[in-house]
Amino acid sequence: MDFPVMEGMMKGMMGGGAEDPPTVTLYEMDFDVSAGIERANVLRDYVEEEHKVHFANKCIIKEGTWIKYDRGGGKSKPHMFLTASDLLMTELTTISRKIKFRQVFKLVDVRVKLEGAKMLVETPIKTFRVETSSQSETLQWHHELTEAIGKARASANLAANYESTLAFSPVWVEDTPECNDCNRSFSMIVRRHHCRNCGKCVCGSCCFEKVRMEDVDGGKKLQKVCNACAMTYKEKRGNANTGGGYGAAAVF
Ligand SMILES: [Zn+2]
Ligand SMILES: [Zn+2]
């Protein structure tokens, strides 16, 4: 079995000036790459046990390689993606028998849209654009994901307007040569950061505050935000004593 992910990772490591991955590793397990057909079962059992989730129809729907565009068109990297009956698991990497998913999204909270040859994948945690090796494959992914999302919502008995109640994460703007706020040029010293709230590409001085974002990871980890967004979060925090759920509260 071939894992193009490794190549992408090597390029990422050697690229220099690359930003730290923004998210935590949710799943990690020992995994025998040569296991072939057993792979889906191993993954499913592991995720069910580790995260107390239950796959309604006990199968992995689809697996494939997408090219991801969340950090600017020039820096796309291949990633393995998996969908299960009620989860979308992304950025699977395999390094010497260790398997890692960078992100896992609840399918009920995902929205997919076709944008030409690319597909926009929106979630409350992260929003990104992807494409596959061919336009027809991307169309197929879009079709199957839409169907899987619909099924997941139906089996969870969610209201018809459920999607409109979700606060989707902004798409990161493409990497720019200068900071979007103070216009300093980026270099090995002046590093790029993306605000986790508005997606703007800014320098360290314009993005030094961190807030807990309930809508990103339940507020578990501090997330980098730009100064304007930090102000907004502080105001929100001042105005509300209680909060929770998507897009609601931030705790410093
Ligand atoms: Zn700046
Ligand atoms: Zn911001």
C-alpha cells in the first residue's frame, strides 16, 4: 500500500517557515500498514473504543486522498481522508506503524459545497478546500458526503433547519507576502499565523493573544487569534456570564 502522505509531510518539514499544525492529534494507535483489508475494522474498533462513539452501520464508507488548500494554493499537501457512518476523519498520517488522525468531525456538523473543481468542506472546527485527482472523483465525493451527512442527520432526528443553526469556521485566507494587519513582510523571523477565528494571515505581533474557543475544541486548548478577534472575545466574555455551544463563549 502506498502512502503519498509521507511525501507531503517531508516536503512540509523541509519547506522552512511552515506554521505549526493548528490542531491536536485526536487518535493515535499502533497499526500494521500491511494489514490490508483488516484496516477498516481496526480503525473503526479503535475509534469506537477510544472515543465512546458508535458507528451506526459499522462500516467505513469511503477512503481516499484529497489535496487540501487551507494554507494557500501553493502549499497544498496530500492527505488521506476517511468517512465513517457518522464521522469524517481527516489528515491520516502513517509513520512507522503509528497512525494519526489530525481531525475528526461529526458528519451532522459538516457542510460540503462544490466550487468548480474543488470542494469546500465547512465545519464548526475548521473549514478547508479540497480536490482529488480528477473532477469526477471530487463530484463523487461531494455526492457521497452529502448523502452521508443527510443520513447521519436523519438518524440523529435533527430538525430540518439544523444546518442553519451551525456556526461554520472561516476559511483561512491564502498565505500573503505581508501581514494583513500591519503590512510587515513575512520572513524566517517574521512568521505567518492564521487567526483561528477570522482566518486572516497575520504576523506574531498582530496575533499574540490566545483564547479558549468552545466552538473549536470545547475550549480545551488555547487558540491563537488576531488582536481584533481577541477584543471581540473579551467583549463577549464581559457581556455574558454563561455560554456554551458553537460560536458562543470564550474563556481566557
Ligand atoms: Zn502584523
Ligand atoms: Zn481574527
